[in-house]
Amino acid sequence: MKNIVLVGFMGTGKTFVGKEVAQRLKYEHIDIDELIEKSEDMKIADIFKRFGEAYFREREKEVVANLKDRENLVISAGGGIMLFQ
């Protein structure tokens, strides 16, 4: 199996479940929002307020592009990723 991607609304437990699944499978867990928050040094809500949704979606695309060739990942992603990828 290459990767597992968990997609859903905010607060539905994607990160929690993703970490549990990754641990059981001995995969690495990646949370797309956490990566973006670290790279931008601000919370997702602040990114939306300051730069807008289009900017955030571009950051998501960059993260996904950087992960596309990696394997054995459990990736947590927000529901909006399905609309813009």
C-alpha cells in the first residue's frame, strides 16, 4: 500500500485517527494543515484572514506535490483539498 489519506471536516478527528493508524502500520503521519502552519508560522485561520483561501489552497498544492512520491504515509487533509486538487 502506498499511502492512506484521511479527508474530512475540521474537528472530525482526522489527526487523531491518522496518528493511531500510522502507529499501528508503522507509517509516518503527516497533517497537511500542521505543515502549512509551520511553514507560514501562523494558524490556518490567520492565513485565511490575511491572505485568503486561494493562497491557502496554493500552499496545500505545494505540500501535496512534495508528498506525491513518498510512500508509507498516513496523511490528514481538510475536506477542501478534494475541491482544489
